[in-house]
Amino acid sequence: MTTFVFIRISVRLIRAKVRWWPGNFVHGDTHVHHVVFGTVLLLLSSVTSLVIPDDMHGARLAAAAVLGVGAALVLDEFALILHLRDVYWTKAGRLSVDAVFLAVGLTGTFLLGARPFGYDEVLQLNPETTPASTFTLRLIIISVNLCFAIVALLKGKIWTGLLGLLVPVVPAVGAVRLARPGSPWARWRYPEGSRKLSRAYRREARIRQPIIRAKIAVQEFISGRHDLPDQDRP
């Protein structure tokens, strides 16, 4: 997160053409985006962490820190990778900020001790003393939670679906509620002119859009305004 904030301050100063701040990294006529440096750091830190002995804790922590820096640089230009063109300051570029926020949220949840589907509880069960029915019940609970999470994702509820992998019950709420307009579930299950699609549009306008506007305001306070017009794909 620290790297993301720093690089966003940097690009905002560059965009404002502040004289005392270094500009973009340019090689000849090519603007080298920071996703390139992030990719290199990710590769170096990943390979390094494989060869560092387990007892060299300081070196392993340093490799992990470099990996975090590389990940932040890559995620900050995630939208450029997805669209294969420079959409950094356009509306499509907001996807990069979403990717960073999502990564920070999931990583923070992991650091607080959450585990996907509660699989660690299953691993802690002793096969010799635990009845087979208990194993079966736990596996059924995990499978049901996974199904709910998949349905929530198909309904366009990204945060609900992903956080639901870590927090039980959350994906069930997303799975039983109306899908977002334009989501795969809505395209498959809500015919044009149907009552459910009309309700989905009304709910999107009444509830979802104000939340999105508030989210965009927070994002652009941190990352700068994405106000350039989207360019057509050549």
C-alpha cells in the first residue's frame, strides 16, 4: 500500500508538470511504464525467495518486501495490461485502483487469520479420532460456501464473492439477491423486459450508483482524477 501511495503521488506530480519532480522514464521514444519495473521485481523476488535458506529470515523478509513493491507497481497499471493500451487517466483506468483496493483487502483479511473456506479446520482434524461424518459435514459446508461464492461472482458482486471465500454466510447473501445488470447471471436469467431485470436496474440506480460515486470520490482523492476521454481501440 505504501508503494501504491508513493507511485500515485509521483504520477500526479508528473501529470501536474511539477518542475522539481523527475518525469516519466523514457528510453528513446518509448515511455517505460512502471508495470515493467514491477514485473522485473516480481520475478526477481520470487526466484530469490526460492533459493534463500529458510534460516535466513532477514533475507526472506527483504525478498517479501521487494515482492510487495513489485506487486503494487503491477497492480497500479492493471488496467493497462487488461486493455493493452494506455488508459491510466481514463475511466477504464479506475480498474487499477479497484485491483489495488481488492488486493489490500484480501491480504489484510489473510493477515488477520482468515483462511479460504476454513480449510485449516479440516486439516487440524485427526483422522484417527474424528468420525468420518464430521469430515463429510465439513467438506459439504466448504462446497456449499464455494457454490454461493461462484453464484455471487456471476451476479456481478465481486467484493461479496471474494470476501465470501474467507467469511462464511457472506456469499449466501450475495447469491440470493438480485444480480447486477450486465452481469453474466443477468444476461442468462433475466430476459429483456422481465420484472427481475427492471428491479435490478432500479436497485442499481437507487442503491448501487450512489455507493459507486462515493467509492470513486475516495479513489480519486487518493489516486487522482480519471477524467481523460476513453480512446477507441485501434
